[in-house]
Amino acid sequence: MSQAIASTAYIIEIHSRAAGIVVRDGRGFRFHAATDDFTALEGQDFRSAGDAHKAALRLFEGLRPGRSLKLGVA
């Protein structure tokens, strides 16, 4: 008999670029930034991977106009 196993980690992407990953931590998900642009979210806990994605998108949209995502590692 096979059992469904829920994923414990998800990649969060903004405009096809990795913002970070979220890892299941107890009842929620903890964010780990992939680039310097998202270090403000580093270590924050979210109820769901979707909530973490929304936070990353809000952060990205708040960046200075004309600034693009960095490709470097956090």
C-alpha cells in the first residue's frame, strides 16, 4: 500500500528566480533566503508556503524602482 508523503520543503520563486526555500518546521514553514534581496525574510515563520511566497512578492515589489533581482547567493 502506498502512502502520500507531503513535501517538507519548497522553492519560492519570484519572476522565475529563486528567492529562497521554505522548510516545514513544526506547524509552519521557515524561510531561508537564496539571495541578498530576500534576507529580510530570513528565518521568518509562515503558516504556509503560499504565505511565504506572498511575503517574498511584497518584498520584491517594494524594492527601489529599476532595481533587478540579484543573482548572488545570500
